[in-house]
Amino acid sequence: MSAHETPKHSMAQRVRTFANGIGARLLASVLAASAVITFGVAGIEVWSNYRADLAELQADIDRIGRGSLDPIALSLWNYDDAQLRLQLDGIRQRPYVAAVEVRERAADGSDGALRARVGSDGVEGRRIERLPLTYRRDGENADLGTLLIEVDAAALRKRSVERASSILLTQGGIVLLIILVLMLMARQIVTRHLSALATAAERFDVRDELGSFRIRPRSKGPGDEIDRVIDALEKMRSSLQTAYRDLADANTELQADIAARLRAEAAADHLANHDALTNLPNRRLLFQRLAHELAVADRSGTQGAMMFIDLDHFKTLNDARGHSIGDAVLMEVARRLRQCLREIDLVARLGGDEFVAVLPMLGELRERATSNALVAAEKLRAAVAEPIVVRGEVFRLSASIGVALFPDDATSPENLIKHADTAMYQAKTEGRNCISFFQRDLLEATEQRHALETDLRQALVENTLDVAYQPLIDGLGTLRGAEALVRWNHPTRGPVSPVQFIPLCEESGLIIPLGDWVMRHVLRQVRDWRREGALHPQQYISVNISPRQFRQQGFEDWLIGLLHEFEVPPSQLVLEITEGVVLGDIDSAILRMQSLRARGVRFYIDDFGTGYSSMAYLKRLPADGLKIDKGFVRDLGTDANDAAIVDAILAMGRHFGLTVVAEGVETEDQARYLLERSCDLLQGYHLGRPVEAKRFASDFLSRSIRAV
Ligand code: C2E
Ligand code: MG
Ligand code: MG
């Protein structure tokens, strides 16, 4: 739209626009000003004309006075009325004189009787000029009467008014003409441009890039203010559009930025709330959701269940087969768990092989919720138990599942997880691959476990543990060595069995500092006994090494370092490891054993027969001896199966050239049975209970030296 094109408007609109416009105001001002001027000028002119007429009249009358009074007085004196009339008629001919009369002087000096009168009567607004008529005689003036001239003032005024009207008319006409010309000029020069500009500005749309709106400069004329306005507006338009374009570009960029940022935030949010491996919600999100679910459960009066799912022996698999297999297995497990549950249920990964499932709304009554939870847990258990195939290899896993109901069992997320964990622990101790529900008394057991752990840490720090030594005797009754067994005399509970606290340490990792403590303690003792000559160079001490300890990075260096530190020859140390050690990564276990054996450290396989290792493992393991588990020894006389197992182990040991030690020999019969089948060493209450170092030295070492 060009600025010079006038848009089509309705008549009323145009009138309104005009009435509000500069043109109308200009017109009004010019009209007012010219009216004032015209009326002023006309008024002044009329007034001065009137004054001039009046003055002329006066002069005329004065002239009459000077020229006519004496002849009139003479005619009056002579009683020449005819002459008088003629004279009066002469005066009457003058303009504006309506009538002329002569009156004699009365005796009292006032106007007396009328002598002659010429002219009309009763003219409105008459002005009367009085001139005294005197006759000079004998040097004396005689007062004869008065000449009264009646002037028609109305006619005089009328003439002035007529003249004024004509002046007004011509002046007004001229003014109107000027106004018209002015208006046209104003319109031509200013207002039409202004209104075109206004219309253009009204229609201006900064987004209208294609220039459907442009203010075109006027084709003709010098560069006046309008042109400057047009230039300025045009500049403003283009800079506005440039600015708008820049702004729009910036805005687009900003929008893209914001979108990217939002995406990044969402991704970060997802990352912060999900487990990277399985993409399941993580602990953080779990806690958020749990708080919500607990509140809902509380309000709705329905029970939900939290399931703590822990894969059995996953660590072993992970260590043995490497993390990539482990990760693939975890992903598959995560997928199966998710698949088993309803849309409203939540499956989260806490880390490692620990998963949590939250199943809200299982029923209002505890019994109902429990049975529903059991069905769901069973589904989860079965799903995990299905063989998992990774890279063509089949893995069989199982899960231990602990279940706690909410809000019945716990009202806070922390407690709920703790209770489900307690139940899971119970499931583990019940033999794994099973489901256990939270029971309040189990909680106490867990809490006790935790308390025990804390106390044990304390004991380690305070160095209040001890080591007992149990003799290892050969067929000839000679003391060949001893097994070192850690002892803990709890300040309030009294002696706590390693059977109780060693697994705990295994779980918590406390086994590392504990193992270090035991090894140092034992080696220091061996050094002392050696210095005293109490321990024969061929006698040895066997120390239990737990799987986690054995797998610990730098285990060999640690051990060799300690042997050096205490100047104990490796040949006087036997490490008792269980088959669990091998279960992890058999190859690295073998390497580790080989490297230590090369230095003279020997290995016995402890609790042999109770584990799950196969002959294949045994064949490969560079062990020096086997320890038949006391479980088999105990029932030797009564259980034919146990006897058969013991026989088999002895035969196998012999075959592989291993030293076979029988544990838990409590009776003479057991000892005889074992020795008859050439068991190398016996250990058990029958031969000697584990005793503290001093007693071991006095009761066993001192008597045995010569016998070796
Ligand atoms: P283990 O290595 O099989 O040790 C033999 C266990 O049998 C010891 O129990 C010992 O006191 C007990 N015992 C010995 N003779 C007899 C007997 O005639 N009859 C019966 N019923 N038991 C007998 P303890 O000292 O309670 O240790 C239990 C387990 O704790 C050990 O089994 C070992 O696995 C672990 N353990 C003990 N000390 C340590 C240690 O310093 N480090 C590690 N890692 N584990 C240890
Ligand atoms: Mg042992
Ligand atoms: Mg044992």
C-alpha cells in the first residue's frame, strides 16, 4: 500500500477524520481570526465613516449658521414669511435634514410661537440643532428667535450600516476565498500527505517483509518537512524491519537454544534418575516415587509391596566371566523384571545385582496383599530363573527376593527398603532362590548384625581380637603345625564365633582389614616362636583366607611383603582357601596360586566336599592339600555315605599327591578310621582344641619339637 493512495472510507468516517484533522482546525482558526479581523476592520471603517458623516453634517450646519442665519433673521424681522419659507426650503434640501423651522423668542427667553416650518413630521431618532437668530441694529443685537434644524440621524446610521454590510460582504467573500485557497494549499502541501502517512503507519506491519508497504517519496517538490518526515519514516521502517528481522533471527536461535537446552535438561534429568546400564529408574527416582506411593497407600488404605531382588552368586559370575557378560545378564534380568509387572509398578536398580520392585495397590487386607505380592514375586523369581543366553552361552541365575508391605511394614522409604532388604537377607540364608516376607523379629536379627559389624570394627581398631591355634597331628602323633583361628571376645556378648562374624565381614568388606590383622598377628607369632626356637622350621601355621580377601588386588604382594617384614619363610605358611575362591575366575585364581607357590607358600582347600566345585576344578588347581570338612568326619561311624565320601576324598588326594587333612576329629574311632586309610593329618577336639598362643606353645609346641 502506497502512502499516497487514500483508502476508501465511508462518508461518515471521512467527515469524522476531517473534523479531527489539521484541516478542520486550520479552517476554524483562520475563520475565527479572519472573522475578528474582518469585523474589526469593518467596524472601524463604519465607525470612522459615521464620524466623518457627522462631522460633515456639523460643518454643513455651521456653514448654514454662518451663511443663512443673518438673511433668515432679516426675513423674520421684516415679517417676510414667503422669503423665510424659501430660505428654509433651501436648508431643507441638504442631506439628512428632515425638517427646518423658525420659532420666535418668547418673553421668558424660551422658544415661542412657530413662524415657519418646512419638512416632514415625526421622523424617529431626530436630532435637533438649534441656532439663535439675532438681528443687529444700531450696534445692538436683538434676539429674534431660534432656527431649529431637525437632522435625520437614523438615516445617517442606516447609511453607515449599509456601507458596513457591503464592506463585510466583500471582506468576508475575500476572506472565504483566501481560506478556501489556503485550505486547498494546506491539503495539497500538508494534510493529504499527513493522512496518507497516518494511513500507511496504521497499516504498517513490521513482519510484512515483502514491502507491500513502502512510503514512496513524493515525485515533485523540494525536500520540505514532509519529505523529511517521509525520509525519517522510511528510515525508521527499514531499521525497524532490520531490527525485527534481527530480533526474529535471534528469537529463532533462542528458541532453538531453549529447545536444545530443554532436551539436554531432560536428558540430564533422565540420566540423573536412571541407571545407565539398564535404563531402569535409579535409587534417586525410586525414593521420589516411594514417598509418593507411601502417601497414596496411606490415604487410600491399600497395601502395596516392595520387593528387594538380589541375584544369587552374581558377583562370582561377573568376576569369572567378565563385566561385559555380567552387564548383558543384568540388562536381560532388568528387561524380564520390567516385563513381569504391571504398568503402575516400578522396577529400579539400586546398583550391582540389586533390584527393587514397587507394587502399589495390592489389596486392602494384609492377607490379600500378601498373597498378591507372593504371586508377583514368584513371577519375578521364575523370570530370573529362566536360562539367559548371552553370546551363545547359557547362564542359569536365581534371585533371592525379600518382600515388605507398605504402609503396614514401614511408612518411610528408608525403612521400607531396609525391611525389604532384611527379608531378602533372610531369603539368602534360607538357601537362596526363594522369597521371604518381612517379619518384625527378623529386623532385630539384622540390626544385631549391623551392631556386630560396628563392634567388630571397633575391636579391630582397639586390637582386642585374638588368634587361637589348633594342632595338626600326623599319623605318628607328631605335631606338624596348627591352624590359626581368629577369636573375638565381645565385651558384652562374650566369645563370638567366626562362623557368625566372618560371613558378615565377607559381605561388608571388613574381611580385608580383618585378614590383614590376622595375618600380621600370626606372622609376628611365628617370628617370635622361631626366634625362641619353639617352632620347628618344618612346622607350619595355616591361615584361613576368605574368597574376597584372596581376590583382592595385590594380594600376593601384600603377603610376600608381610612374610619379609616378619622374616617368616613361605614354607612355614599354608593358606586355607575354600572352593568359593575358585568359583570366581579360576584362571586368575590359578595364576595367583602359582605365583605364591613358586615362592614356597602352600595351599590347602578347606571344607572340601561341601562346595560345588567339580573334579575338573580340582584337577587344575595347584593345591597342596585338602581338608575334609568336619561334616563328613562327624558321621563317619554311622553314615555309610559320609564314609564313602571320606574314602573317595582320601583316594583322590592320594591320586593327586595332595596332603589330606581331616577336620573335626572328635573321637578315637574317627581318628583310627582316618589313619587306617592313611589320612595325612588330623585336626579336631580329640587331638586338641584351638587354644591361645601361649597355651599352644606350652601344651603342644614344647612337646612336639623332638618328635618332628
Ligand atoms: P574352618 O577353617 O573350617 O575351621 C575349623 C573350624 O572347626 C573352627 O571353627 C574350629 O574351631 C572348628 N573345630 C575344630 N575341631 C573341631 C571339632 O573337633 N569339632 C567341631 N565341631 N569343630 C571343630 P571356628 O574357629 O569357629 O571357625 C569357623 C570358621 O571360621 C573356620 O572354619 C573358618 O572358615 C573361619 N575362620 C576362622 N578364623 C578365620 C580367620 O582368621 N580368617 C578367615 N577368613 N576365616 C576364619
Ligand atoms: Mg580352616
Ligand atoms: Mg574347615
